[in-house]
Amino acid sequence: MSNNLITGIHHITALADDPQKNIDFYVGILGLRLVKKTVNFDSPDVYHLYYGDDMGSVGTIMTFFPFKGIARGRHGTGQATVSSFSIPENSLGYWIERLKKYGVRHSEPQQRFDEVFISFYDQDGLKIELVANAKDTRPAWTNGFVPEEHAIRGFYSLTLTETGYEKTAGLLTSTLQHRLVSEQGNYFRYESGAGGAGTYIDIAWGNETRGLQGGGTVHHIAFGTPNDTDQVKLRETLLDLNYQVSPVMDRQYFHSIYFREPGNVLFEVATNDIGFAIDEAKDKLGESLKLPQWYEAQREQIEKSLLPIHFPKL
């Protein structure tokens, strides 16, 4: 069992509308790699699309359930409201011009804590930030639509919007092994594991409207844990604290448990040690529709139910 039961952000999963527009935005405009094309294991007539670096490394993985025709959600309390990506320190100018080129409205550069960032929304209204920093040494996806020197490195942070912070902060700093590292106004920043980009969770608290799940909202945030042993240890601890925790679920590329934190955001703890190369070669990731073994017998029916999608042409 590891000393660090939580290593940082594993992945973030959001709800979207049109799957092709989703691919066009995250692969075509943001330059991420489509590392896995599969289905929602709980609703196999819907895609589950995974984007990240060249291997879909832990801490780079943004995933979507694109439900065609889904109603827009509403951002507010009880939600993960902002997904922030890390970019190189001198790349903000490049990204401002790139977003302008593709008609994506964005903020002017802003400052929070000791970082400079811009914010914008994807085609479904999901709020994204690009945070410029010099300390992120993770390699970028080198074969995408964005030059390596400006490419996204992975997640920087995730913002939880809550009516209060104390109970959620207590869960983060105790069971989920986070440390309070910064405060600014109504923002509290926590980090886990080795710290730095990809481990930050920000709690923003206030009296905003209650969030409503739908297109353009985060479905859940997943924290990484090294392996099954560590996950089981965490699950037992959470159960002892009277959290309603799911059984361990096989998600093919990781194993998962789910529970709701005190502010009602859905948390997942996912294992780090499996990955996306178990059913595709590294140079073929994301090219074929991959189904778990228990859905293979229904492949023809599932493929007919899914909308055709293709690699973006920009």
C-alpha cells in the first residue's frame, strides 16, 4: 500500500451534446489526442470519448459523455465548475490568437494566486481555463494540431463551487490527503501527492445559484490512486465515515469507486496502474471503437446506435 493514497487528478468527465463538435473542439482546437473511443459502460448507446497526451497519462485525461440533444446545464454550487489546463509560461499569446482564429470568445489574461490564465467556454458551455506556468515539466502531445512548444501539458487544477468550504475541505485534507497551500478571497487551494500542476483542487464558495447537471457541466471528478490495494483502503475508510460508496467498478482502463462529497459533487477514485494501451497499440490509440468484453456480443447493435464521427479537418 502506498503512502500517497491520492496522487492528484486522474481525469475529469463532463456532459456534452454533439460528439463530432466535441472532437472538433478538443482535438482540433485544443490539440489534445483522442486516446480512447468507447461507450458509456452504463449506457452503451452513448460514446465515452477520452482526450489527453500521447498515452492518456493520468492527470491529462478529459472525458465526455456526448448525449445528442441533451439540455444545457446550469453552472452553480454543488458542482465542479472550471476545468483548468496547464500551458507553457510564454504561450498565452499563442492561445489568444488561436482562440480568436476559431471564433472562441475568451477573457483577457487574469491573475489568481501566482498564475496568469485565460478562460473560455467550449461549444456546450463548459468553462475551461488555460494557466501559464513555468514549473510543469510534463511532455506534450507532439503530433496534434498545436505545436509542441505551446501544447497543453495536462490538467492544472479543478474548481469546486460550494455554498461553504469547511466540510469539503475537511474531506480533502483528511481522507483524501490534500494540503491547504493558498487562500485568496473566497478561493481556497489544496494540493495532493507531489503537488504542482495536476494536483490542485480549488474551492470557491459563495451564494451562487444551485448548479443543474446537463450539457456543458462536469459529471464527476476522479482522483488517482496507485492501485487496487490503495483503492480498497480508501473505500473502507470512506465507508467507516458513513459515505455511501459504490462497489469497485471495472472501467477497463482503470478501476473506480464513486461517492458524493458533502457539497454534493460526485467524486471518483480511479486506479493509475492500467492505462489505455491494453487494447490498442500506442500509435493507434483512439482509432477504433473499443468495447468491454461484456458488450462485444452487442457490437453490431451498439455501432448502429452511435452517430458517425471522424477525425477533425481544420
